[in-house]
Amino acid sequence: MAEWRLFSRIREDVNTIFKRDPAARSLFEVLTYSGLHAIVGHRISHRLWTTKLPPRGLWKFAARLLSQVIRVLTGIEIHPGATIGRRLFIDHGVGVVIGETAEIGNDVLMYHGVTLGGTALAKVKRHPTIGNNVLIGMGAKIIGAVTIGDGCRIGANAVVNKDIPSNCTVVGVPGRIVAQDGARV
């Protein structure tokens, strides 16, 4: 049963690329996308990471090993402990880093060089929570256990280190809200 869900999720991820990338022309071309490889690899490594079967240490090691192989092959590093929703599209994904306690909602678009990083050294929630329908521009850094609300747009190279409410556009270093609910702030 779980295998069927994996294949249906892969099909959904492929369809998402066709919907969101005007450069996608064929299935064979889409199957070469590094973002797709990273997401499929993450789905498998996350399943290993969260398994309850003994010996748990062996499964966690296998998950980390797979995630590192995927990182070498794609240039995208996603910790197997990260929680990723449906239809994430990582476009031109080289340099993307997603930390262990990061949570990403559904229908998120992420460009190259994005970091969802942590600041704490303790074993606590230390990475961002990203809402649904969020766009994260190239080179953006979202740091710490912050929450980005649904429908937000994070500009290229922005550095966000505080919570952002829903439907905001954030730019700059440090990130500041320049629009909310379609109105300039």
C-alpha cells in the first residue's frame, strides 16, 4: 500500500513540475530535474528515518546515507527528518538546504540557493515552518524556528529571522514586509 502512495506522489510531483515550469516540455525532460530527484529521495529517506522497526539506529543511518547520496547527485541537501508536504517544486535547486526540524506545507515553490536553517544547538524545533502556497526566491535564507504564513512570497536573497503572517511579501536583509494582502505596507 505504501509503495502505491509513493508512486502516486511521484506522479503528483511530475504533474506539479508541468504546471509550474513553462520550460518543461516532455516527461523524459522532467524526469531529469534534480529537484524531482531530491524530493523522491527525501520521501524514501524520510520513511526510513521515521520507521519504528528495530533496529532504529540502522534505519536512521540508512536514511542519512541515502540523503547524502542524493545531495552529492543533485546539490540539494534535505535532512531525512524534515517534513515536506505535497507538490513541493524545487526549481534549479542547486544549493538548497533544508534542516532536520523544518516543516514545509503544500504547493510550495522554492528556487536555488534557499536555506531553511537552524540557529539553536539544542535538540528542539530549530528550523522554519513554511505554510501552504509559499514562494521562496533564489538565495533566500529563512533562519530559526520561525513560521512563514500561507500565501507568502519571500524575495530573492532575503534573510528572514522572525515570524511572517499570511499573504505577505518579504524582501531585504533583514527581511521586512513590503506588502500584505495585496496592499503595500
